[in-house]
Amino acid sequence: MDSEKYCDGPCPIGRGLARIGDAWSMMVLRDAGLGLTRFDQFQKSLGIAPNILTRRLTALTANGLLEKRRYSERPPRDEYVLTKAGRDFLPVLYAFGAWGGRTFGGGPVSRLLDAATGGEVEPVVVDRATGRPVAEMDLRIEVPA
């Protein structure tokens, strides 16, 4: 993907994808949404090579989805927490996961649960103004002139 072309292009999907990066980055954001903040936690959860994780954390921080915070001076240690932009991405990620489970779920898959009630959550994307599910709407894209 030509990130430079899409970062400032008219398509918001392209702009978002250029900043999210790849599947590893989405998995890091998933784990951050579940409360993981430290390098070793991400590495253990994902089974990702340290050099790849370092690049993903650096990119997600540079793109404003994670914030790097120092939690220890000796030895120097940082944690990574979701920014507002990162938190705003979580519903998109959860909707993506629901689609993946419905479409490619043939077998045991993880479920999204409401922590307060324990009930299963089925994310759907709806239009804020009408409450209608976007998947049921006849849509078109308008490109600026």
C-alpha cells in the first residue's frame, strides 16, 4: 500500500488503513483495549518477535493511536496506552471481529462479553442519526471535487 498516497487522500478508509498499518498493529490495539500496556505483555499475548513489536508500537505511537508513558526510570521502562483515537478505533475492531466470527468462525472462537453483565455483545455499525444498521442501507460514496 502506498501509505503516502492514502494518508492525505480523499478516502477516509485509506487514511485509516495507512495509519493502522497491518494485522499485527490491529492485534496490538486489541490487546491494548483489553488492558495490556507493557512490551512484555504484548509480546507474550501475541507471540510476536521483539523487533516487529517495536516497529508496530513505534508506528502506532507516531500515528497517534497509542501514547508512550514512562513508568520506571531505573531501568527505563515505558508502557503504551490507548489515546482517544485508539479508543475510538476499538468499536471498529470489535465489529471487524464480529464479522470474522460470523464469516470464518467454523469452530471455537473468542466472544466479546459485557464485563458488567457477562452477556455476549454483538457489535454492529449503525448510523448515528437514524440508528439504522449501515449494512442494511443503500450507500454511495461522494468524492470531493
